[in-house]
Amino acid sequence: MMIGQYEAKVAAKFQVSLPRKFREVLGEKVILTKGLGQCIMIVSAASWQVLTEGTADKAFIDKNSHEVQRFLLGNATEVDLDRKGRCVLPEFLREFAGISTDVVFVGMQRYVEIWEKKAWDRYQAELAGRVESVADTLSRMPKEGTAL
């Protein structure tokens, strides 16, 4: 399980080094893609199917499923980490997430997000002001597999 957050610097040639705790779970081959929010998602190449959760069982003609899959899979790139767990962040993903020099790796249980540090700090401040409302909304939603 990947949890917590780790700050890091973007090195020369736009390299980042994944925290060891995350590398141990993700392995040496990962997939980077645009995340939901202004971040980059990292998943293990071995479990890339996490990117299609919630859309894989939808009808082929379901427009919303196609749009989410296009966004996640269409922007995905497979990357090999070096011995030190480093990889180069592709330009289109850096631009999407606004990444320049300081990043935060955020463990999201089965995947990792990379945020530009200032964007992460802004998001955290905004989320802190509404997290109780979000939790309340989630508590009212029907559980999967139950009737409405």
C-alpha cells in the first residue's frame, strides 16, 4: 500500500526519483499519465488496469467512459526506472501539472500522484476547508452492489 507524501526536487534533464517506499510497490516499470486534478499519476506497469477502473465494465458506446479512458490511457507513457528509481518526466505531462523544480509525491494506496509543490499546497488548503462536506456526501452515497 502506498500512502503519505514525500517532497523532492526535479533534477537536471527533468528527472525525478521516486521515493523508495513507492518504488518497492511499483516496481521498475511504471506508467505515467495525466491525473484527475493538476497532477501526474503513476501506476505499476503490471497493474495498469487500475486506470480503467470504473470504465472497463461500461458499454463500448458509453461516451463518458470513452472520454475518461482517452484522457488516462491516451496520455499514458510507459517508463523504465533506473537503479536509483529515477525517470524523466515527459514535457507534455510536466506542462499539464505545471511542474518546474519542486514536487510532492502523494501515495494514493494503489497509485501515486506527482504534484507541483505550490499546486499541492493550494489544493490541500482548499480541501481542508471542505473535507467534512465531501465526507458527508460520500457517506450518503449507496454502496456498490446495493440497490438505490
